[in-house]
Amino acid sequence: MFLEVTDLAAGYAGSTVIRDVSFGLERGTTLGLLGRNGVGKSTLIMTLMGLVPPGAGSITLDGAPLAGRRPDQIARAGVALVPQGRRIWPPLTVREHLALAARRLPDRPVWTIERIRELLPRLGERWRHPAGRLSGGEQQMLAIARALLTNPTLMLMDEPSEGLAPSIVEQVAATIHTMAAEGVAVLLVEQDLHLAFEVCDEIAVLGRGTIVHRAGTEDFRRDEATAHRLLGV
């Protein structure tokens, strides 16, 4: 298993938010992480990225232990994050964002600025614009591009469709498909079931801080009773 998470627990200020979380993810596959608000989805993503220290459990990526390492060390190990809310730097231009992020590693699929401009041509059109002047959809594309340019083997995406128009969500979906085709493993936290069902190979549901259900996407879509019980939809 490429990514393996075992009995992971984490939280804030002595309060446990996620507990006994265990799952695995292979290269080139996309796992959708669903759940009601407040069950710990973002906490799990931030723990995997090293932004929240784990209280217990293990995380390994391609056999290398990650739990307890610094975010920069985890990033160099091949993990990238598209955070909720985009977290772009408003004064910096699109070009400056991507120039800062670009990293070429010989043993991984090479994502270059040129490839990004082909994949997301709107960013090329806004090349010299400050990020703070971009639309919400353009900022989301920039956040994804910035993460891709680190040449990750594991992409963590936290609510990438939040607040976006349907046409931009389609671009997000196409980009996720491209990543998976390049062998990148993707863990997607998402409230938009249409996007999750379109791009994910499997669905996992987080409830009360732990994974309570996992199934293939088509099986989950057909199991309306389970979806309603776990998600209220």
C-alpha cells in the first residue's frame, strides 16, 4: 500500500478530534473522504500534512514514516496540500506563485510551469495579475497549480469545489483525473457529491472522528440508505 494510515489520532489543546483512523491508498487512485461538518475531515488532512501533530498511530508513504515529521519534511517526501480556502498570497502575481512553488525531481512525474499553463490556460492569461485580483475559481486553479508544481506523489485536497461555479468544478474534476493518470494518489475531502462520485475510485465516510464506512464509489452511489444514514442526503 502506497499510503498507509494506522490507528491515527489527533486533535487540539488536549481534545481528540480524530481517533483510530486507518486506511490505505494506492498510487494513481483517488479516495473521497466524506462526512458531516465537524467530524474531523480537515483535521485528518492537516495531520497527514504535519500541520497538526498526531497523538497516536502511524502514517507511512511508500514505506517511509511521516507521523510527527515537520510539514516541510513531509512536503519533500512527496505530499502536497490544496487547503480549504485556497490560502493564496494576494500581492504576488500568478507567475510569482508558480515560480516559488516549482520543483523538479528526477524520480517523479515532472509537472512544469509549461505543463501547468497548458492544463490551466486561464492562469496563463492572468500571468502578471496579483492573486488577490483573481476570481474565486482562478484562485482555486492557482492553489492546485502551486501544489502540482511540487511534483507530489500524494495530493491532499480539502474542499476544492467550495464556492465555485459548475464550469470551474468541471475543470477541477478534469485536473484530478489528470493527476491520477500520472500516478498521483489523491485524498479528496469534498461536500459536493457529484464531484466526489465523478473522480473518486472509492468513498470513505468519517463519523465522530473515525472512518465508519468505505466502499467503491459505484457501490456507495447505489446504497442510498447508507448515504442518507451517514451523510443525511
